[in-house]
Amino acid sequence: MGGGALLDGAPSAELAALLEGIADISVDGAPKFTPAVRQALLGLVVGRAYAPPLLELCHLLRVAALAPRRRFESFFWGVSLARAGAYAGWIRSRRPAPGAAVPVESDGGGVTIVYPDGRFAISYGRMPLLVALMEFLVSALGYPAVLERAEALLAGPPRAAAAGETANELSRAVYAWLTPHLPTVHEKRRLDVLVGWLTARHAPQGRSFTTDDIDDESVLAFWLAAEEPEFRTYASALRGFLLLIEAMEHAAASVAVARAAALGTDAEAGEVEPAAPGAMADAAGRHRVIGADEVADGIDPLAALAEPPADAVKLLNARERAELEMLLEAGPRGVRLMLSLLRRAVFGAVQARISEALRRGGRAAAERVLASMAPGDAAPAGYTPWQARSDELAAHLERAMLASLHLLARAGRIEAVHLLVALEGGLDLTPLKEAGVLADPARLGAVLADPTLGGPQAAALMLRARRAFQGLSRAGFEPDAASRPNLVAGHAAAAPALPVLAARLARARAALARRGPAAWDAQLEADRRVFAARFAQIYAITPEETLP
Amino acid sequence: MSVAWSDLGAEGQRHAEAHFIAASLAAGLRERERSSEPRPSFADLYAWATDPAHRLAPAQQAMVASDPDLRRGLALLVGRVGQLRAVAAAAASSGGLDRREGPGFTVRLTASRADAAQTYVSIDIDPESWRADSPPAALLVLRSGLPVAKLALPDEPGFALQLIEPTDSDIVRGLRDAGTDLVLV
């Protein structure tokens, strides 16, 4: 493999292409690895956190070697889509004979390899990621190198310790391979610049900076003063601060708390989604469901909707998805960073056009772009359109939740309760419990639609839900969707994520609503001048000629 | 949750640094445009070697041809998944071979009397030599480790197979070529 060209200390093109190649692997048009697995693999690689999963992978090789003639490749590449259930099926079909050299015990949750010197357990839910890691290994180190180590491991006496030795060898090889492809000096410098600037800013107050100090004003002040080329664009400055907040919160949580519960994203393997609302009884004994506003901020609902089986339902189109990503990127910090997000959406686009014009050698074109920032000019688009657009997105999400509720209730799926409660916050679920449909949801649709059984509030909601379903013309909402198992599974998987998404959008809308249209327009006019002057300074084009 | 930088302490700050670097690199990788044609993944090579219906795209074949690592990987893989192999034969007459033989199997090529544009490909496999659980699925033809052609075998049990293929097809020309290796998978 050739050496990857490094640009500005960034990850190499070869590494980027390698990861893209893994993401592109598909079977009959469906990606082999889900977005969550691809994301997790990316995290393992760039975070250099591959040592523990490499150990699991080496133990998994013992299981994969149950294939005829010990051809472990059949497990890693012979199973079409990388899903927990598929690997469970593969393992069940190749259970070793009693008295095998390395006994492998399997149950509903995973496998345990029983060595003379210890046991090692791997859950089925973990296997898709381990298979993706194997794909990474053969792509980076080459199949011959991986095969050599795997064969040596499998040919040796079965010992748990041997897997550890092979994992260490592989870990060293991956480290060596990654070093030229993944320089960290550049990123460390970016962090140091941000931390240094914030520290200096708050030193006169005699205190350290906090995540709360990173707000719209500080992001803009930093960008206006930044001399480092890596913070030349406003977007890069904002991204740096968002990453810093995330890193500080992550570090604080990691240092403070070791989570007791095993959490995961693989519902098929029985893992628990941390943000999935669950039914519980309140102090009065009434059954209710934990609302979306009560759940942790730790999940990404947009990612959940892109995962199979939820991705079979077109709950969001590409534009809606991109706009939601933009509005929600700052997560819970969105309230104090909403203006920064809008600045990036509006002026980041202008900066990209100036930069592109200059790259093409068109100084006059760049100046024309700058001229378009003059007050009163139609471009750039303002901040106020985002208010209207966020209202439309909220209305769409409500329609989608209603339509999904209709389908899930008809299909007798308990996941409908997530949507029921999100759409009708004060709904008393006691009638549903008394009708027995929380335990046996087959009659859920019939009970909800009948005011004498489910109550008038639920019946009215179900009427709206039916109308929304009939009015939504998208893939996954066809008239016969309730009888198509893949679509029902898709709606069921999306049901916990939709209320979280709606709650987050509501938070972003509240931030947008803190200013009236006139105040947003005034802010835009002020920002035009500030950004135009800074662009003129960065790109050496004259603002006096373009701005009055 | 408000977090003060100083409250993190040295350990927390190291943790934050590691997280920032990883998240920043990941963001950089996500935003990076692909700068070159994708190489065939190992999954592509495995599929070619084991799935009778899988074809490598011409660009992928070219990359295998030009990348020694991929060639070596494919050669090793074919060696592992293949059950029976006939190696390149000695040079034959100018018309090419009409019979290929390896330990445990024979391939015969017979021009159709009714239609010269068609050739019968007869494969006889010694059941004693076949160690896999399932019947043979495909006959791979390689030249110096590079994929030349692949013949999907009928999806039915049997060790005496006969198929008819166009005389000018890659598979018939590959089988007649004394310089190719044949591998039954």
C-alpha cells in the first residue's frame, strides 16, 4: 500500500479512503455495516481505543474457526449483513461437538469460550463491530499479515492468554500503521489555542473558564481575533468550541461516574437504549411513561432514524434532515449558541463562496460576493427564515409521529405508547392498563380508538393520527404499511427517537423565539458589518468599496 | 451541566484532550472528500472467491492487477477457500487445451456439433476428494493469481456436471488457456 499524502497534519487520504471503503461495503444494495457500527469503528480508530476490541476479536476467532476446515473467513465475510442476529444464527448452526478442543457455549445473549485457563464472553450485539474491526485490519495491515497471526493463534494450544498475546501483536501493528496516517499534533494545537484563549479571557476575573463561558459572544470574539490558519473560517472556530464543550463534559462524566448498567444500541441483542422511555408507575400508582424531556441527552435521534430497520421509513427527507442537524448540532447548548449556529449557516456559506472564488483565481468574483453583504441586499439569507422553517419542521415531526402512532396502534405494537405520551403529555394510561393492552398490545388500536375503553382523549388523538397517516405520502406510510413487517419494525424502532427529536427541536425553537423578528433582523444587520469587515481582512479585499 | 476546566484536574484534562483529538480527527475524516478511487475491499475479494454470482467491476480487476498486496491476499484466500485445484498446464497445441486435469477433478471442453458457437464444459469430480459439506458452487479461473473468469455451477447436488457456454466467452477461453489455474470452490 502506498503512503498517504498528509495535508496540514490532517488524517491521511488513504485512511479516509479505507474507512469509506468499509462504509461502502454493501450486500444487495444494503450497507453491510449500520451507521452506528461505522461510527463506532471510526471512534475506535481515531481514538486509538482498539486494544480492548482487538482482544475480543482474537477470542472471536476461536468461534469463527468453528467453520469447516477452520476457515474463519466464513464468519467474517460469509455472513451477508453485519447484524447480531445473523452472527447468532451462524454460531447456532456450527455448535461444536461435545469434547471439542475449545468448547464454545452459546445462549440467547452471546457466546462464551471456555479455555483451560479461563472463560471469555462476547455478546452477539458486539459482533458487528468486531467484524468491522476485522475488515479494518485486513484493509490496513493486509490479509496475509492478519492470516499469519490468526493461523498461528488457532494452531497453538487453546489458551485465553494466547488470545491476549495475539491481540497485543495486532495492537502494536495497528498503532504503527496508524501513526503516519493519524497525526495528532495538529489537533492538540487546536485545543491548546482554544484553551489558552479562554484561560486568558477569564484570568482577570481570577477564575478558570467553564463550559458556560463558551457562548455566542465568545465564539465571535475568538474568531475575530484568531490568527491561526486552522481557525480562519467561522465554521472551524465554532466547531472547535463545540468539540471543546463536548470533550469537557465527557471528561467530567468519565471521571465522576462509572456507569453501572450495560447500555447499548442493539435492541436485537437485547441491549437497552439509554434514552428509551420506559413504562413506570408514578407515586399515585397511575401508569405513565417517562417523557422525552426526562431522558438523557446521550443519544442521537437523527442517527437512530438512519439505522435499520427505522431507515425503511422515510420520516425525514434529505433537506429536513440537514436542517435538523444544523439546528440541533449544539445539543443542549443550543440555547446559548443558537446565534452562532445561525451565523455559521448564513455567513459560513458566504465565506465558503469567497474562498471558492479566490481559489479559482477570481478576485473580482470574491469582491462581488462581499458586495452582496451590503445592508439591504437580498443576500445573504437572514436569520428570521429559520424561525419559520423550524415551525414547519416541528409541524412535520408532529404529523409524522401521529401517522406512525396510527400505524403502530393498528399493528398492535406497544411502541405506540412512546408516541401516545409524547403527543398527549397528560394522558392517563390507566385505562389501557385496565384493558390489558399494555401487557398484550394486540388490541391496542381498537382500545385506543374506542372512547369507552381508552378514554375520549385517546380516541380524539387517534382520529388525528388516522388523518395524519392518510395525508402523509412518503415511503413507509403506504395504505398497507401496517401489514408489512419491515415497515412496522421500522416505525417501532423510530418511535423512541421521534419524541426525543421533537423535544430537542422544541428547545431550539424556544431559543429562536427568545428574540422577535425585528431583533433578529437588527442582529443580522450588525453581523453583516462585522463579518464583511473580517472577510475583507482575512482575504485582503477592501470593504470600503463594497459597504457604505 | 457547567464544567470548569480547572475542576477537571490533570486526569480530566488529559481525558478531555484525548476526546477532543479523537472527535476532531473523526470530524475531519467525515468531511474529507474521497481523493482516490476506492480499492476493492477484502469483502469484494471474498465475494468473488465464494459467491458464484459476484463479479468484480473492471476498475476493481485493474486494481487487483496493479496492487501486489491485493494480488497476494487474493491468492492466499483462493488457496484457503478452494477445494480442488488444477495448476497451469504445459503449453499445448496452438488451438488450446480441450482437457484440464487436477487432483480429484477433470474438465473437458467439447464443441457443440449443432452450433459451433457453443462449447460443452463437462466437469467430473471425484466425490472422495471433495471434503466440503456443500457441493461445488463455482469454478474459478485465474492467471498468475488474477481473476480471469468464473463459472457458476448448477445449484444441485452432483459430481458429474455439464454446462454449455459460448465458445468465445471468457470462461471457455480461460479454460483452454494453458497458463491459467483452475480452482473449484
